[in-house]
Amino acid sequence: MFQQIFSSRAGLVRGLAAVALLATMFCSTGCHLSWRTQSKPLRALLVTGGCCHNYQLQSEALTNAVSKLTRTVWTVVNEGGSGTRAQISLYDDANWARGYDVVVHNECFADTTDTNYIRRITAAHRAGTPAVVIHCAMHTYRAAGLDDWREFLGVTSRKHDHQSRYAVQKIEPAHPIVQDIPDDWKTPMDELYVIDQLWPNARALATSVSERDGKTYPVVWINQYGKARVFGTTYGHSDATFRDPVFLGYVARGVLWAAGRD
Ligand SMILES: [Zn+2]
């Protein structure tokens, strides 16, 4: 029967129309979900480790939040100890990002300064591997003289304010990354990063106001770096933040957006 239906171009069109009709008749929201879960899984790499944060808890919370939205195959690389200066073996290979749809950077190595090492990381993104950058990634390679990493991030930051519960103001409320953040949401106790510069290809999606200097700083943004989409947020210091469904929700949507699945 199928041979008969699809034996001509007109038959093929009729066949597809029949499938579409059946889908309309029998599909509900659950059907959409089952199509989505049957699509190719997202191949995601999380790079984490270094100073100052509970990366085990953060990694578990983050990977679970994304996996709730889409079928994801995670690779987690937690290397470099708990200091501020390390060069992890992952980046020894120039093709370190090959095979991944998105790379999440949640590492914290402020005092690593090797130019070739840093450029092996940014080169993979410039060539098109999408990225998500969280919290201390913004202070990683802070001591380095070159700006490549900061251009990749979309922001330049060198310090942060004290911990507090910061109100978050949406700048583009309809953007899929931030649309579900409640208008009155405040972060759990977290650090506000002082942003010295938003790079030309970056756009703030949400901001917070410093309690110290009264200035407004981007806290959620998107960036275009070479061929890659980049999504970033400076929140993500505390365990409480990584237990907050609003934070996990916008970060998970940011992972999908960066990977082009928005
Ligand atoms: Zn922190």
C-alpha cells in the first residue's frame, strides 16, 4: 500500500497530508512532547572546577535542570582542584569541543594567564561551538593580558559586590531566556558582578542595581562570538541560587537558546 501511495510525487504529498491530518486528530500537548523527546539528544559538555564554589552540587542541579527540558547527553569535566590557577588537560587538544552541541563554562581560574592555552579555548567557540558562561567564568583568566576570553564572554568584569538578594529587571521581557522570570523575583544570596564593559556584539537581557555604587549592571546577556551564540549570567555563587527554580529555569533555557533550540 505504501509503495502505491508514494509511487508518485502527488502520492507523496497525499501521504504526508494524511499523516498531518492524523496528527491533528490525535495529538495533544503530549504528542508534541513525544516528538521533542524523540529528536536527537543535545550533546552538552560542562567544564567546571577551581576556586570558591560547590561545583559538585552546582553540576548536579544544572545538568538536571537542562535534562528536564530536553533529552541531553552530558559530559562533565570537573578538573583543576580548588585553586585559582590551573590548566586542565581537556584543552590540550585543539579539537577539544568536537562533537558537542553546546559547552557550559562554570569554571573559576582567575590567575591562569597562558595565551596559547586561552586561545585554544576561544578558537573552538569562534569557529562555532555555542557556549554558556556562568558566574566565576567571568573572572576566569582575569589576570591575563589578552582580551580574547572577555570578548568571547561578551562582558569585562574584574570584581564583584557583596552578597545580597538582588532584584532582577528584565530588559527584553519577551526573550525566551528571561520570559519566565517573575517580575518581582529576587536572587537568593548571591554576588553582583561589576561589569566594566558590555562588548559590542553583546546585549543585556536583564540587569540588577548595585547597592554599593547605585549603578545598573547586566546580569543576564547574550553575545555573538564569531559563529557561536553565547549566553551568560553572572549569578550562580551560592548553593541557594543553584536550588532556586527561577535561576535554574533561565539558565536551562539559555543552554537551549545557545544551542539553537529556542
Ligand atoms: Zn562566587
